[in-house]
Amino acid sequence: MLTFVWILQIVSALLLIVLILLHSPKGDGIAAIGGASQMFSSQKSAEKGLNKLTYYVSAVFLICTFLIGFGLIK
């Protein structure tokens, strides 16, 4: 079981790196303070799906990290 969690953590880490690099850069600058950066931009459905997938993969990575780190899996 421990080997499976290690493999899952490594795969999720590599996938997380790829997913983060696929995100479009959001150079808001000083406009991010007042919320003006979101005034004229909207998220496309592809980016929304990419965000959801990134959240799920990061959750899997964090769960695997806690399971291995606290020794809950033997």
C-alpha cells in the first residue's frame, strides 16, 4: 500500500508541475489591489476546467504527503 501511495504522489507531483505550467500568466500588476484587473476579463471554459483539474491533483498530492509524512500508511 505504501508503494502505491508513493507512486500516486510522484505521478501527481509531475502532473501538478505540467498543469501549473499550462496556466496562462496573469500579470495583474497594481490593478489587482482594487479589483480592476477582473473588470474586462473573463475565464474561458478551458481555463476553468484546467483550474478544477489543478485543484483535484493538488488535493491528491497533499493527501498523499500527509499520509506518508505522518506514517499513517504502513
